[in-house]
Amino acid sequence: MKLSRNSSLLLFIPALLFMSIPLYGLVTAVSQSLSDSGTWTFDYYRQLFQSERFMASLWFSLRTSLAATLLSIILGMAFTRFFHTLLEKMAPRLTVWIPMLFPHFVWGYMVILLLSETGVLSQLALLTGGIADTDEFPILTRDPYGIGIILTYVWKEVPLVILMLLPVYTSIRPEYYALVDTLGGTAWNRFFTVEVPHLLPVLIETILIVFSFTLSAYEVPAMLGTTFPEMISVLSYDWFYGSSWEDRPLAFASMVCVSFLLLVVSLLMYLYLNKARWRAMRGSRS
Amino acid sequence: MSSITLEIKQITKQFHSDLVLNGLSFQLQKGEIMSVVGPSGSGKTTLLRVLAGLEKPTNGTIYMNGRDVTKQKANRRDISLVFQQPLLFPHMSVEENVAYGAKVSKKYTQEKVDTLLEAIGMTKYRSHFPSEISGGQQQRTALARAMATEPEVILFDEPFSSLDPSLRQGLRYWVRNFLVEQETTAIFVTHDMEEAMIMGDQIAVFQEGKFQQIGAAKVLHESPANMKVASFMGGHLILNDQEYVPLQAIELSSSPFKEDTQTFEGTVEHITYQHGRPIAHIEIKESGAKVPLPLTNDEQLQNEVFLSIPVSSIQRFRGTIDE
Amino acid sequence: MKNNKPVFTAVGIVFFIAPLLLLLLQSLSAPWRFQSGYGVDWKLESFRQLIRDPYLWEATWWSILIGFLVLVLNAVVGILTGKALSSYSFKGKPWVEALLLSPILIPVLAIAMGLHLFMIRLGLADTMMGVVIIHLVPTIPYSIKIFHNSYQQMGKALMEQPHILGAGFFTQLFTVELPLLRPALRSVTFLTIVISLSQYAITAIIGGGQVLTLPMVFFPFLENANASLMSAFSLWFAFVPVVMYILVEVILLLLPYSRVPWRNHR
């Protein structure tokens, strides 16, 4: 429906009201991290970057969430690519959505149940003689490498990646593949000339969503992480709710750092996407 | 005395720097059907959208029954629009689709819905969903839905272009008769001159944001206003932007000289058959123009021919747009 | 197309069905100690224990209520914004879309911490409304996306049709748009309720431990409950979206042009 300019803008009012919530939250977080009882200071940021705990946590978080993101994307994409025709049916689709029905921390608990040193797999290995004692079972949860965290995230995010990519894959017209084939293209050409251009916008958006979430969510690392190194969200939450109120500005400062990082990454990705889209548009006109 | 149902005065519509509609004016009597014909992308759809109230004109006024409705929104105007696609609501049955039109315009009676379903021959399919009926049936239902609002004017935007040709032919006459029976004022937009001639009492040739000529088919054919109209009608050889000659005045011969004629050299490219007659498609060497010439008998044509035109049959474009 | 169905079945069973079965089996039996030589000890004790927990029911009601309010607000904002985005084209629209997605790209923890003081000042801290508001942040961007997609699929032309026929804004919304948005409403229901149920940290910050939702009970349980009880509790989390789904499905039946067996075809 074509609305007149004014009434169309009215429809944006709820969104504007909503957007003011995160905006206000973020602005307050920034101002809290920059003020020491009323005066402007960068002191908290200096403390932050001199703190070994923070730096280790930042590095660990980036490493863990990057691994989780890339694995989720690669597995989810491969899965969608190979099975999208099967996924058009209801039952297979519902099967794939099962992990989405549960909160992340519930899935985390399932991972603990399955993979902890006294977990189901360990017991089965013991029973079948694969290991002689539960001590021999590799430490996969609450481990210093974040394996449990990565595993939980990948398991939970792969269905999300499939959810995002499935409509794109089903919308690619088979004629395009036929075209590449008749022109003598290889499977490689099929992927890069047909799929990638279609997928790129959604793919980048999905990468951003998964990366931001895995970098900054609290629940899963709180359950499956160790105390050192710890994910930045856990560290910030501890600082926010810790024994002393003096650490609160540090919580704000560290969260602002993460937000800033994510905003810059998002901006760069969107700029790239916009450029690509612009190029595509210009190409189609000539 | 018939009354004027729709009148537009000096309508212009500008998109950025493009002048899509350039000072259009016309009047429609009650019950009159006007075809608007023009090439694709000439702004015909924009004209309908402005009339329907979906777009605001940049300038100009629209009167319905003498009342200024330029500022009225689409849902308050007594104008219906039938689109290229039937656009039936997929979640409603045929009957509900028709009844919807009547209900939202607060003119609902069950008898009217029944009558309309009967008129479009869909009584049997009243409880079917749009996905269960054919394209032609969908388009007829869309028409009934538009009629159910009891519009003063109904607008058609190439309503048959998504149908296959055999269906299209039948539906044209059906819609035309339907509109005449209901005494509905209508504007019918198409890019097909034949369709325009079948559907409209008057034909408006629309190009470059303007009506090049408005008139009955006969008028358009016998005295086209300018070369745009003539080339759209396709019944003339256009000599230059001032002069033209009707195709039937042209004679083919193998020798160049005759009294009081203008002669062109031409090459026969094809012979095709239409409506039972052979047609020679000739390219004129001098200008490169291509002319289809009906042949009177199965004369043996050489590849190289001469087209002789009696000077007396050369006419000048009238250059005016009125009837 | 090569036959990849067996591979799919295998992957599906191992990675998607097995976890569910694991939780189900564990919840119905005592904690497993295979090496001790005993087999699986079947009992319903864990569920009995779970539903006898008064906190569980309180938390479930709060979670459903909060989830429902979050859903309603999501639907309102999502539908109106989705409609606006698809009916109105302007320069820089991709950037507006990116901006509307940004709340899920910024850490919601940062936003909750920032809003905490503000909520205290407004008296919304430690209240259900405060929790509902903070739960909007990670949900609404998804809803806007889903509704925007749906409107785009319907197409502008189908939206113009009721307008031309004479329908006003609300008539059009209820007779044409909402019935056609039904699949989108279902997706949004699932997504918002699951996301709302997933929030421990921000619920703890804004709710201050006063607003008892299911995660607020689940986290402390981790320390001292056994595997059977925890598995039963885990399954309970899937129960809430199902309840909400049924609720929404019933509400959707009230929309015009809904087809249900007991409704006359007229």
C-alpha cells in the first residue's frame, strides 16, 4: 500500500521508540565508563588495558567466538547446500529446528550431560573399554580452551544459519546452475558465480549476528567456561555484580569496548556489502 | 443529455527530473469507454495510479461528477482499478473476494454478490480459492470484485496481458459487453492497438507524457495527428514528419516511371500471410523504413521493386489532438 | 540430484534427535552410573519433584506472562515497521534496515547495565515491566525482519488492492494483512518466547532477582540438583513455547477468514 509520506512516517514511530531503549542504554554505559564521580576520565580504560585479566579475557573471547562463528557458518552452509531439497519437507525441517526450541543454557546443560568427565559419552567409553578410567576422558567442558563453549554455540547456531540460508538456497533458480553448466563451468564456478552473490547479504548478516552473540552472551560461558581465562561477558558481569561497587565502571568500560569493536566490524561489513550491491546494480544497468 | 463523469485538467506528474505526465486533459461521459494506448514505459500506468489516487499529481485537477477529488485518498474515491495481475486475496474464496469489495465500500448485499457471480459465470466456483481456478477466471473475479464497489469509473491496467492469447481474445469481448451492459465508465490501458480498438469508444494515443491524439479508431486511421500516431496505427507509410500516405494507395511495379507519382526503390524481404491475404514486407532503400504491403493478387514479385505513390494521395498530418 | 537422504537421516538422528532423546531418557531415569553395573533405573521421580517445586510454577507463570507481553509488543512494532519499510522506499533504506538490526549486534549486557540506573529512577527496576522492556531489545530486530520479509513477499500491489476497493487502515490490517501474516506471526511467536526464556543475565540485572523467571530458577539448580531433575527441567523449557504457540494459534482463529472445522463456509 502506498501511503502518503506523512502517514508512512507515523508507522516508524514504534520503531523509533523502541530504538531509544538500546540507544539510551549504550549511551549511559559509555558515559558511566568515562566519568569518575562527575568528571570526565579515561582512567578506567587505562586500567582495563593494563589489566592482564582483561587482556587475556578479551583475547580468549575473540578466539572462542571467532571459532564458534566460523564453524557454525561453514557447517550450516554445507548442511543447507547439501540438504536444502530435503529440508523443503516439514518433518526434516522440524528435526533441524529442535535445538532452537531450547534456550542456549539448556543446550549447554545437555552438552555437559553428554561430554563432561562423568558424562554419558565418558561412561559409554568406559563401558566399551575405550578408556580404562573416567580420568582418561578428555576435558571437553569447563576447559581452558573454550571447547565446551564453542561446541554448545556451534550446535545451537547451525540451525540458525540453516534458517537464514534456506530461503536463499530455495530461491536460487535452477536455470542459473544449468546456465553455468552449459557455459562449461565447474562446481567451483557454480558456487562462486551463482550461490555466493545470492548468499552474500544474508551470509554477512548471519556472521554478524552469530559473532556478536557468541562474543557477548553471558549464559553459556558462565556454565561451560573456566575462571581463567574467562569470556569477557562473564568478567564484566562479575565486575558489575562483584563484591565492590568500584569495579562497576570497569564493567561498563569493558562492555563498551566490546560494543565498539562489534559496531566497527558491522560497519565495515555493511560498507563492503553496500559496495558490492552498488557494483551489482551498476553492472545490471549497463 | 449525458453528463460528464470524469474530467481531468492539466495533470502533470514529475518523478525527480522525469516528466511522466505532461499536462493531460480529457473528459469522459457517463458510460463511455476510453482506451489509452501507448508503448511500454510511456507512463500509462502512472496515469491510472494518479486517477485511482495511489499517486498524487504534481499539478492539475481531477473532477468526478463536477467535484474536485484531487486530494481524496484512493479508498475514498469512487474509482476501481483492475491490475495486470488479478491480485485476488489468496486466503479468501471467490465469493469472499467479491463480497470483500462490496463490504469495504459499505455497499454489501448478498443479492449483488450473487448477481455478480452469475454475471462472471463463477457461481459454480464460488467457494473455490484463487489458487484453484484458472487465470481467466481469476481475472473475471477481480473484475467482479472491482464492480462490487459500484465505482463511478473503473480503470483497467492491461488486465489481459498475463493471460494466454486464446483466452485474451474471448475475455476482451466479454469485458466490453459487460461494461456496456452495466453502463460503466471505464478507462482501458493497453499497449496493443487492436485491443484498444476493440475495447474503447475512443482511443487516446499516449506517448512521451502526452496524448498525441484522441478519437475513434476511424478518425485515428483516416487522419492521424502526427507521425507518432501514424506509426502506432501502422496503416501508413510515413514520408517525413509532415507527410504520410495510406498503405492502400501505394502501388508496386517493376518499372520506375509513372506520371504524377513519387517513386521509391525497395527490397522485398518476406512474404507472410495474414487474415488470408499475402503481405509483402518491403524495406525502402532510401530511408531504411520497413512497410508491410497487402498484395492484391498473387503477382510474381521480384526482389527489387518500385513503390509508386500518386502525388494526390499524399496527405499532411493534422497536428491537432482533438476529435 | 544424488541421493543424500541416508546421510541426512544419520546426521539428523545423531545431532538433532539424539540430544532430545538424551534429555528425555535421563529425565525418566535415575542418574546414570553405567560402570557400577546397574542398568537404567526408570522412574518418574524427577518430574514429580520438578512439578512439586513451588518456584517452578511461579517462574513458569511469570515466564509465560512476560513472554506474552514481549510477543504482543514485538507484533505491534514488527508489523508496523515491517509495513513501513516495505511500502515506502527512500534513499539510505539499507542503512535504516541495518540500524534496526543493530540492537542484536550490540551486547545486550551492555545495554542492560546502562539501563539499570535509568530503570531504578523510573521505578521499573525489579519489576516485570522492566524485564519486558529489556527483553524487547534482543527480540524486536528479528520480528521487524520477519514481518518486513512477509510484507515484501505479499507485494505492494496486493496491499494497494484493498486500499483501492475502499478499505481503511484497520480494515485492511485485519481482513487482509494479518490473515496473510499468519506464518510470520507463528515464527515470531517461537522466536520471541525462546529468546525471552534464554535471558538469564539481563533478567537478573533488571529484575534484580525479584522477577522470578525460569532461567532464574534453572541457574541455581545447576549447583545442587541431580542430572535427572536437571534433564526434566531442561525439557520444561520446551513446554513454554508450545503453550504459547497454542495460545497464539487460538488467537489467530479469531481473525477474519480463518478456516476451522466448526466454522461455516457461508
